[in-house]
Amino acid sequence: MNPPIVSAAEDFAEVAADYLANAILRARVSNRPVTVALSGGSTPQPVYALLGRRTDLPWSAVHLFQVDERAVPPTDPQSNFGMIEKSLLAAVVGVGPTMWRMQAERNDLQKEAHRYSTLLPARLDLVVLGLGSDGHTASLFPGSDAVKERAHRVVPTRAPDPPHFRLTITRPVLERAGTLVTLVAGFEKSRAVRRALLETGPVEELPGRIAQAGVWVLDSGAAEGLAPHP
Ligand code: 6PG
């Protein structure tokens, strides 16, 4: 396991944005496009706002995909796309990235999951993940069918909390990705962080373990459970 990057609460967003910017620069080899999938939720919002302001990044060569989306219109405050648009896309100056939106407001989520799976590249360069207090990552919830899915790259799923209906990329997509970066902030997530990074056990029980070997950017609260006990 790579050691997680532990940053102080005050500079969490800066450390995370710098890490993502460097990962994008590292992935930009031989002028080929850089493919990045972004999670939603509240934690990455300030990180995306800082990332979007990075004028040294080759934005016009970046293709942005979504890790997951809630079944709401893109204008809904709960839309992950809406958050990415307002925080990251709005901050980019000049020619921006190409955004591949999950259209989870569509009636037929199965059809949209299939359409989106055909848009995803064979291998994403970078995936930005979050972690819920229950240990979910992407919209792969503990014990769900979605976390067990191996055949499809995008599936409809149901979250325990509203908005219930969602689309999510699946474990095979995450396992093939070049770099997984999990962003976690807040003491309320510290137990889930500990279970994901230090405990062994089935991924189905704690989906955050999918990213166990990736890079974790934690604030001091989220890292609390990793401290050695006296
Ligand atoms: C979503 C996400 C989800 C998120 C975690 C953490 O749509 O909710 O993409 O997987 O990363 O739930 O969310 P917070 O950052 O809001 O705690």
C-alpha cells in the first residue's frame, strides 16, 4: 500500500488539488489525451475549484468523465455534474476540457448506463473518489449488486440516502485505472478510512477498499483513526 498523504485540515484542498494537477501532468505523455473521472459529493468541491484555476494544465486535452451521478436534472443542486460545472468547469480560463456527462435524469437508466459505458475509455488515467461514512465509494454501496458487478462498466444502482437512484462506474473500471485518488475530509469518516486502509476483509463489505493501493488525501480528522494507539 502507498502511504496515504496526510495533510492538515487547513490545506486539505490545496494538497489535493496539487496532487491531482501533478497526476494530470504525469499522464500527459506523447500528446495523447488525458482521461479523468470525477466523483461528486461535497468534499471535492473546493478541490475542483482550485484545480480549475490551474492555468499550467493542458485543459483542452483533458477528457472529464463522471464516476457516478444521481438521477436528477443537471440543474438540480444535488447533481454531481452541476457541482463539477460550477466548481471546476467555470474556473477554467480559455479552452476547457471535454466533459462527458452522465445523463442520469433519463427515464431509462439501464440504457443510459450502456450508452455511458461505450463512451468510457478502455482505461482511465486518473479517477477521483470519495468515501462515505458507511464505506461506500463511487455509488458502490456495501452489500449492493453494483459492488459485485464484474460484467458491466456502468450500472444503475440505489443509494440508501436520497437521491436514491444513481448511475455508477463499477469495480473493473476502477481496477484498470492508472491512478486512484481518494479524497476524505472530516472525523466522521475516520472509522471508514481505518477500515478501508488498515483492515482486511471483503470489498463488498467496505467498497472503499477497492482503492486501498491508491493514493489517499486525508485531512487531520479523517486521518485520526490511522494514528498508532498508545
Ligand atoms: C456521490 C459521490 C459519492 C461521494 C461520497 C462522499 O454522488 O455522493 O460521488 O461517492 O464521493 O458519498 O461524499 P461527500 O464528499 O459528500 O461526503
